[in-house]
Amino acid sequence: MDTFLEDAAGALRIPDTGTTAGDLRKHLSQLAGFLIGSAAGKVMLALIGQAQHDDAVAAVFRRRYLDERRALDKAILERGVARGNIRADVDLELVIDMLYGPVYHRVLLTGLPVDDRFTDGLVDHVLASIT
């Protein structure tokens, strides 16, 4: 699992494009590319599946990967609040689910494309509701 975590950390760095929209677009695009196009992404998808049936795997996966990733995802949004691009009263945990959940949904369940058109539209719709 350590190699997977290192690969994920390298592939999913938090961007700073200068805008909240740009940061989110780039990060969601990185996530989609990681999940669909890398061996480590395939391992992550397998671990997500295994975690549904194995409480021990779920606990380790959440503690060693998801908790850290969510904190980094939240950092993008907190920077958006500081920039004035996101209202200060917004529930950032909910926004994380609104942005990242559809990417996982498409990859894991539907098989529909997770291209820039999709991720850019997702960012536009979510930001419109929280600015």
C-alpha cells in the first residue's frame, strides 16, 4: 500500500493556477487521469471495492489515504474562501462531495467519460452555487 500512496501523492498534487476554478479544474482532471490511466489508480479502485467488504481494509484505506486526500481537497476550497471566490458560510465538506463524488461515480459505476468537458462543467456548476 505504501507504493500506491506515494504514487497517488505524486500524481495528485494540489495545483495553484491563481484561480479557484483553475485549481479545481486541474485537480479534477488529474484525479480522473490518475484513476483511469495509471496502475496506481487501478489499485485505488480495487481498494475502494475491497473496502466495501473488509472493515480492516476500509479503516486503513481511510486513515492512510482518504483522510489526507480530503484535507488536501479542502485546502483548495479554503484558498478559494480566502481569495473571495467561495462564500465563507459554505459547507466545504459538502462541496468536496459535490465535486469529487461525480468523478468516482463515473469511473466506478457508469463508465461514462471523465474528460475535461465533464470536469470543467462540474466545476462551473458547483462554483455557481457557492459564490
